[in-house]
Amino acid sequence: MADTVAESAQAPAAVRHAEEVMGTVFSFDVRGGEPLAVQAALREAVAGLHRVNEVFSTYRDDSQVSRLARGELTVDDCDPEVAEVLELGAEAERLSDGWFSMRYEGRLDPTGIVKGWAVERAARRMALAGATGVSVNGGGDVQLLGVPGPARPWRVGVSDPLRPGGLAAVVSAAGAAELAVATSGTAERGAHIVDPRTGRSAVTDLLAVTVVAPTITWADCWATAAFAMGSREGLAWLESLPDVEALLITAGDEVRCTGGLAARLG
């Protein structure tokens, strides 16, 4: 999990909103822009999140993804966003050599990419409306755009899985027009990450993987895949990805990180 830490002094007035959807809470912190345009964009973004839930939820028998998995629809019958997400998921599977997967118990399940994609889409909707600083946090996965105020970057606290209420690190978005922070692990939801090669819960030496990248769509995928790999293979793979940094915490309380992560802490 992660929490946005915004410096409030000298910052533009903030528009904040929390919405329960997709089984979690999406928190918006939006700075700058024309107030009416920002409020209208916020309503559109929230409506968009609920639409994503209707279309992609694997818990709803009537969702397009559930019907697609049962063979009742084709991709062409679905909203265009379904094809977009499936293409992104296929790319994530390819780049991770299958460690990221859109299948669960033999059925189509794009859950692992949908939330990050929805967070990013909501954030970009706010930026397009003229907001100069945007933070959207979907259940601990955060997309940051712009800045919260003059010379004040967004900062994201990364929870320590071994010390409830404590922070393992604070990530700064200083100098980045866009930055995302995603964490996969067992501290909040238990053993929910699947090893695609066995179809069972991933058994590794890791408690949490936090990935820092420009976009939350990919950061979320890479954190999930690296967790399934384990610390050694996961760290080596994350090091090979462009514009990606990461923090890995093992069950033995070891902290491992990519070579460039230090530049993002503060």
C-alpha cells in the first residue's frame, strides 16, 4: 500500500474525493485548473470507474468480461476498452515471459491490469481538464501527474509490511512530469498473487514489491510479476526494464532495490 503525501503550504486549492468502487477506495487529490471544469472532470472520472467495474468485474455474471470468458460475447461485441485492456495484458505477459497473466483457474481474468489502467485513465482525465497537479490512489496504487504546488513535488509513502503503520520508504516525484507507485504483496490481502506456472498462490521469499515507473498501468503489472518471480529473479528482471525502479522486502526483513531507486527517495 502507499499513501500520497502532499505539501499544502503555498499549494493551489485542492479538490479531494474518495470513491468506493471495484472493491477498494479510489482517492483523488487534484490541484489547479478552472474549478467548474475540474469538478465536471471529477464526476466523469468517477462515473468512468463505475463503468469499468460494470464491464470488467469477474464477480458480476453480467459483466462483459464474465460473458466473454463464458464465450457468450466476442471481443468485437464488447466495449472498445476491453480490447485495449486485453492488448495491454498480452504485452505484459510477453514482456514478463508469462509471469504476469490474465488467466485464473483457466479462465480469462484481466483483474491484474484493470485497476492500474483505471487509475491512470482517471488521472489523465483530470489533467486534460486543466488540473496542474493530480494524484489518484486506487487501493494503494498511485498515479501522479504535474505538481501539487510551486517547487513542491508529490511524495508517496510506502508501507512497511513488517511494521504496521510504519513506512519502508518515501518516493518523491521531483523532476518528473508523471510518476506512478505500485505495491504487490501479502500484507494487506494475504496470498492472493498467483504463480502462472502452477496456477496456485505464489510461494516466494518476498513480502512486498514496490515499483516506481512513469505509469501505474505498467507499474502495477511489473510489481505483480516480480512478486511471483521471487526476490532474486524479480530484482534482476526489474533492473532490465527501462525507466523502472523498485524496492523489494523479503520475509527475512531484507530490503533489496534497483540501482537507481535512491534518486527517487526523499
